[in-house]
Amino acid sequence: MARVLLAATLLMLLGLAWGEPFKSEDELVKYLHTDSDYNKKLMPPGTKSPNVTINGQRLNVTDEPVIVDVNLFVRYIGEINDENKDYQLSLTLRQSWVDERLSYTKTVEEQDYVLLTDPSKIWVPDLFFSNEKEGHDHQLMTANNLIRIEPSGKVLYSTRVSLKLSCPMDFVTYPMDKQICSIRMASYAHTTKNLIFKWKDEKAVEVANSLDPSPYHLQGIGTDYCFSKTNTGEYSCVKAAFLLKRVINNYLMHAYLPLSLLVLVSWIIFWLDERSTGVRVIVAVITFIATVFEGSRVTGEAPHASYTKAIDVWVNWSIFFVFFAIVEQVVVILISDKRPSSVKEPPAAGDEEGGVALPLMENGDKAGELSEVPAASSPAQQNLVSKWLSRYKTTARRIDVVARILFPVVYVLFNLTYWSSYADYEGINTLSTYTKISYN
């Protein structure tokens, strides 16, 4: 009977003391490590009409949810896999909320919080990574967990995790592409009526120094919210985005430069004698085969996609330029074969030193000049071009001379169009809906 009265008395005292802070840190620790009335499976009391600001706008909250502030410290960005479209991330995840059931009276001046390492002793938010493929926490030596409880009941829960996250990628501008890879964290069971995640007001995402994942360069970080509605309710979600730009230096040396040199080599045939048919054919065929093989190597190393990438455009046009050089070679050979070798080029009109006197017409002009006078008046530029081409005796040689100028000009125009269409000269892309965070 005495035991029953004692138990009833204790229950009454606990009932009266409910909501009152513990008298000391030791009392709180003992409370958590013994069988007590604290139920870690139940959520702490929420905040009535909390002041929640998202992207500079206040969120209208009518219920009493628990507000959890989230921030990240990114330790390492590992392999970024273009084929599987995922990336590895090692980070420290910090969550902070208020649990009034854990408030206590501070007794030691030097100690501003109670430190725990076992998160199973208290209630923690049911956060999960919605775009996670693989993941684990760190248990080497000791569990990488930290819990700080301040006298007001504010809880800081920090843990270290390593993840492999999916990252939708777009390779249209590859290898000058930029990718935005994100990490999304949401509540698994609690709707926004009970739990809301929000980014910490200051230093929402922190990064380690020199965090540049090869073959990309980290150009920016942004934060956003990704509330999702399903048939079971609306769930809170926060998202961090990493703007990654591919480093192009390696591709310039091993893809663009070799193909450009092969295109330039194919123009050697324009400078060879049109009668050196064998040499011209050998140079043209070897250059074309080398360009095709080099283009196959470059495209084979590129990520697979069902659409045309920037590197595909470069490879195809390089092959086209070499192919057109071969076509020019075929035309020159055909014209050279049809030209009779016994026929000599007639002397220029008015050339009286050639030993042939041309008859005069009634107007005083020589008969040989009629072939050089056009039927209609032409611009002075056409006369200059005609005079310039007349310096070369054969039609085949004239075609080569025109090709020497035409091919480089067209190739320069192609380069101007290509690089202005695909290259990113600003060096950074805005994160549109994301709240931009500077990266040092």
C-alpha cells in the first residue's frame, strides 16, 4: 500500500512539474538515460503561427508545426558519373529545432549546452534524401554524431553522411556543358501541418576549401524549396544545388586540336601540282581515314545520349571539310585528264610579242579581244578577279587557287558560329529559381 501511495505521489509531482525546466544538466542527462516519461517517438510541441520565411516571402502557417532549421557543410564532392548520371557527396548535415521538454536551468557558467552522442535518446526529425541512390553514415572509431541541447530546449543534431545522388544531366553543349546537381531533403512521414524544414538564415550551405570535383569546376551553390503534394498530404522539402562547369582544357588538347590539324593537313593538296595525281590522292585518302578514326575515338569517349552534342557537330563538320577537299581533288583530276596536252594556251589579247598578228575589226579592236569583253558591263571587282585568275593557265590550277582561299574562309566562319553557339564566355550560369550563395 505504501508503494502505491509513493508511486501516485511521484506521478502527481511529475504532472505538476510538466513543462517546467530541469534543475540542472545532470538531471536532464539522467532523465534521458533512465526510464522516464519522455517519449522520443512523439513529436515535441510545435510553434503556434511560426514566422517562416521562404525565399524572402513569409509562409502562411496556420497549424503548430515543428520548425527545423537545416544547413550543410560539404566536405567532398566525389566522382561525377556522366554515364549513370549521378555523383558522390560527403557532408555534415546539421538540424536544429526546439524541444521544450528538454529545457533545463543552467548551473555551470562555462557550459552553454549539454552534449550527447546518441541520437536514439531523443526525438529527431524523419529527414530522408529523396534523390539518393546509395548512402551510409560514418561509424569509424565512433559514431559521427553530435547532439547539443541548450537550456532553452534548442537541439542541434549534427551527423556525417556519404551519399550517391542522382543528377539529371544535359549534354547538348558537351564538352562545354554545365550541370546542376542537387540534393533534396524531405520529411518522410510528417506533413507540413506537423513539420517544416527550412534553410538556416545564415550560411545555409558551407563548403570545404578548394572543392573542385574533376573534371568539373564548382561555380556556384544555390538553395531552394521543393514542397511536394501527394495523395497523403503535403510534405516539406529543402534543396541545395551545385552548379558544375566542365573543364574544357583536356578536350581542347585531345579532341579539338587533333581534328583541326587534320582539316588543315587536308588542304595541302591545294598546293600540290595538279599533275601529281598519285601524291594528291594518297594525302587525301590518308587524311580522310585519320579524321574518321579520330572522330570515332572522340565521340566514343563522350557520354551516350539520344541527341546531338556539341562535340558531335565538331567531329561531323571536320569530316565534311576533309571530304569536300577530296571532292575538290576529284574535280581537279577529271579536268586535268580531259584537257588535251597538245593544245597550248593562246597568248593574251593584245600580246604582239607572241609572234601572231591579230586582225583588226572595223572599230579598230583586235579580233582576239572579243572573247575577253563581257556581254554586259561587270563591276570592277569581277575584272580584278578575272585578271587574277588569268595568271593561271589551266582550269584545274584555278580551282586549286580558289580552294586555297574558300576553304579557310568557310572554316573560320564555321568556328565563329560554333564557338559563339556553344561556348560559355561568361563562365557562370544563373541558378534561376535558386537563392544564389557565393562560392569562394
